[in-house]
Amino acid sequence: MSNIKKAFENGKAFIPFITCGDPDLETTAKAVRAAVKGGADLIELGIPFSDPTAEGPVIQGANIRALRGGVTTDKVFELVKELRRDVTVPMVFMTYANVVFSYGSEKFISTCKEIGIDGLIIPDLPFEEKDEFQPVCDKYGVDLISLIAPTSHERISMIAKQAQGFIYVVSSLGVTGTRSEITTDLGAIVDVIRKNTDVPCAIGFGISTPEQAKKMAALSDGAIVGSAIIKILEKYGKDAPEHIGEYVKSMKDAIR
Amino acid sequence: MTNPNGRFGIHGGQYIPETLMNAVIELEKAYNFYKNDEQFNKELSELLNDYAGRPSRLYFAKKMTEDLGGAKIYLKREDLNHTGAHKINNVLGQALLAKKMGKTRLIAETGAGQHGVATATAAALMGMQCVVFMGEKDTKRQALNVYRMRLLGAEVIPVTTGTATLKDAVSEAMREWTSRIDDTHYCLGSVMGPHPFPTIVRDFQAVISKEIKQQMLQKEGRLPDAVLACVGGGSNAIGSFYHFIENKEVALIGCEAAGRGVDTFETAATIATGKLGIFHGMKSYFCQDEYGQIAPVYSISAGLDYPGVGPEHAHLHDIGRAQYVPVTDDEAVNAFEYLSRTEGIIPAIESSHAVAHALKIAPTMDKDKIIVITISGRGDKDCAAIARYRGEDINE
């Protein structure tokens, strides 16, 4: 059974996203622990990529800062090993197809298993291309997380039927980033997902306030927040972990 | 050449966010319908002939041939097309297709500005809105084209992320497309990106080799021995190669931008220095580091300054059907000046890469051999930059 299921056992799940190495890996480690303490149910760790085409300016900025700081895939693996000494909540990687491919998918995914990474989110790997990594993910028991978008329409059932871990429901058109309003009929999308699978689904893209998180979690099994957390890192740098802990607590309290 | 999943050998595919999947599926369906539609083809032919000025000339470069003393050299004059480059062939096709699909807005990326100008032109002609993304660095080195696009009614958005060149313009256009799909067609300018773009763009550019073949048979009664074209993403090259792929005796040579040299980090010669990867929607060769981070490539030519190459070229390289050679900035600038002085034709700095390679190989070939160089665009846009390269500061 997927370890990711554990994330959805404490009521609605709160899932923070943190780009590894922004501004440095020590801060990332502290931020992850602060988020767990604040009540995060699953941690989404971003491995930076030079050209993140699905990201808005905020997460693009985090990627650039992290890469300038010298972060590499191997250093991120070391970070996860260190975190796994005490962090027990499920953790997944969010990165782009080329980061996995260029490392060698077998080597990358087997390492994920070895160090305690439970799943992979790859925004530039749609259903039609998932065979690029799916067989290797299956071999090592690492979940390949599917994304469903407001434009997926008749594709939802096809994607949901083969989903594993959890389903990442993209709330809005466009790239990542905070939004004042989310207008997609997410209830209808979640209904179709529910008809096709028992795999939980969480909503991400555009969520920043506790009110938004509450609304999104009410429609699904959880809320994913990235840009709002990266903004805290941008603002406080090395002092961000404490603020991230408080922020995560406020979000988890709102959706509980 | 393409299988149903948009693969060229192992290359190609559709590595894009789920948000865009239905958009590319809709595009593929529409394209498969209209490519065989009589009315569509009639309208497109009229546009290509009466508006863009096709067929473009196949010109025998007599002085150049005599000067080099080897193979006979013909120039395929895509620079004489309306808007000054081959880009218009693809853009007229895509804009007409978008219009038939009910789209009212075109977005595009541009490097040298030629594709942006062509897209702005087609949008003006067809009464569509147009937004062009262009690396900020390129808006400076190709300032004239920025003005042309604005003059044609397009909005030009300078892209400041990453290296602020073509790669970043593509990323930004993709981001824009994910945020607005209903009324917007992404008019991709090269044989790259997710399926079906590499196939659509190739088909619309294939008119180049179709004409070369007919013109060559008419003038010489036989096929050429070699066809040379510059390769960034590779649209003029695939257009020049396509109808010769089946004629194994015709050598196909793509000329990549080596920048300051393939042994330096300041290069954009993807096939010479890149490795297999997944980026911008496709599997192909990319300049990248050991962790798959895309390399900040460099070339004097904004149009070739791209870290990848179209998937069909990657495949033609794999199977050995086409050969890809690096050409440095210096060699390209020399060729730019050479063709201007020798034939009175100022080629685009992109096309000058192909001319440069011809300068190397033509003298080594027998006089009964024939080579065709595709002059993909005109060089007016490059004059100020080349003058600066030679230490002359001129104002446009």
C-alpha cells in the first residue's frame, strides 16, 4: 500500500511545497521540520530546474536562487537522507522530466526508494508520456502522481483510473502562483475523479490564504500550497523556517 | 516519418503540462482534417503565391562558383519572401489553420525576430490579435524587428528570465498558452515543441524542398549532390531537406551555430555538444549539464541561439541520413560579408552559417557537382550587429 495514504488519515491534508536549496539546503531542512511541526501531512520537495515552464515568477525565482547556490540532484538526495532520520510524514519530489531522465531514470527512482521518497510529481509528463518513468516507478514502488487540469474534461476518468498515491488537481489555467480568486468548477472535476478511483485528490495552484485552503479542502481531500511558502522564504531567507511553521499551522488549522 | 505518437525514432513526443494536452489534441485533429481539405489548400496556395511571393527563386551563384572553383552553387532565395525569411511559409499555414479552428489570437516566440514579424504580419492580414515573446537580450540586438512587429500591430513582450534569449521566449509563450487556450493559438516558429508542432511546421516548410527539386530538374535535369541549410530549431533546414530524404544520393547538411567554438561554453551547436534529454515538450538533443540543467547557450545569431534541436533532425542524425556541422561566429560573419560582396546578396546571419560551410566544401568538390544553399532570410536586420562585431558603431 502506498505510504502516501498516511497523509490523508488526519482529516484534510495540508501539503506544503518547498524548493530545495532556496536559499540553502540547511534552511530547507529547517523549513521542512518546521512545516511538519506545524501540521503538514505530506511534503512536496522541489528539485530545482533551470527552465521550469509550469511555474510562475515566484517559484521560477526560487529555482534560480537554488541553482545559483550550487544545489544538485545528488545534494538533494543527501538532504532527504538527513531529513529521514526523524521526519516520518510522506515526502514526494516535484521536478521536471529532464532532471529525472538525465540522471538515469532507473538510478534516480531507485535512489528515491532507498532514501524514503514516496512519489514523484512531474508537471511536464502527461498521461500519454507516463511510460517514460511508470515501469521503473512500479518496479521500485514509488508513486507517479498524476495531474488533472481545468482543461482535462473527458480525460479525467482515463487519468483517474490509473492514478496512484494522490491526484494533484490543478485549480486554474496558467502557471503556479497565488491568485485572488479560483473560478474553476472544481466540485465537478472532483466528482468525476471520485467515480473512477479511491485515490485521494488534493487541489493546488493559486492557494495562499486559510480561507482559500478551507474552501479547496472542503471540495477535495487536501490543499497544496507552493508560491505562498516560497514568498516567505524570499522575504525572510534563513529566518524563514519559523514563519513557515506558523503559516503551515494556520493553514492546517483552517482545513482540519 | 512520424508515427502516431509524434515520434521520430526515439525523439519527439508530447512532454507538456496536462493543461495543454487537449489543446494539442484539438490542434492535431484540426490539422489532420484541413491538410487534406481542398478549400484550405487552395486558400493557402493563394496566400503563399500572391501574398508571400512564392515560388522563391533558385539562383545560380555564378561569381561565387567561379571564385571557389569547385562545385556549382545554387542559392534558394527564401530571403526574397514577403517579410524577408522562410518563416512566413509556416506562419501563413498555421494562422489559416488557427482561423479555421475559430481562434482569434496568435501568440509566438521569436529569436531573431523573423518569426515574430511573420506572425505579426499574418495576424494583421487575417484580423487576429498578436502577442510576441522575445528575449530581452534579443530585443536589443534585433531592435529593428521589434519596431516592425509593433508597426504591424503586435504586442512585443520582452522576456527577462533565464538567459533572456530564444529558449526563454519559448518557455514564456508556453506559460502564456497554459493561461489562455480558448481563443489563442500558439504559432510555434520551428520544428520543435510537442507533437504535432514538429510535423505541422515541417509540412508547411516542405514547400522549400519541393520547389528546389522541381527547379533543379528544370535547370540541370538532375538532383543536387548536397543541400545545405542552417539549423537552430531547424525549420528552414527540414523544409530544405524533406523531399530529398528519399533521394539517398543527395547529401543533407545542417549547419549549427558553434558560437565561439564547440570546445568553449559559448556555443549553441546542439548535435555537436548536446546529449539526449526532454525539454520544451520534446525528447531530443539538448545542451545541458550532467544534472540535466539546460545550458546557457550562445551564438552571434539570435535565431540559432537555442539549446535544442527539432526531433526530426535528431532522428536524421541518429540514422545518419543528414550530417550536422558546427560553424563559428567568425566563419558566419566572414560568409555574411563574402556573399554580400560576391553576389550582391546580404544573407541573414543565420543563413550565413550555411554559406560558411559551403565556402569550406565547394572548393573540394568537382566542377560537375552541384550544391544548394538555402538562404533562409535577408540580412538587413543584422547589419548593425555585424558592424559592431567589426568594431564599427553605427546607428540604425
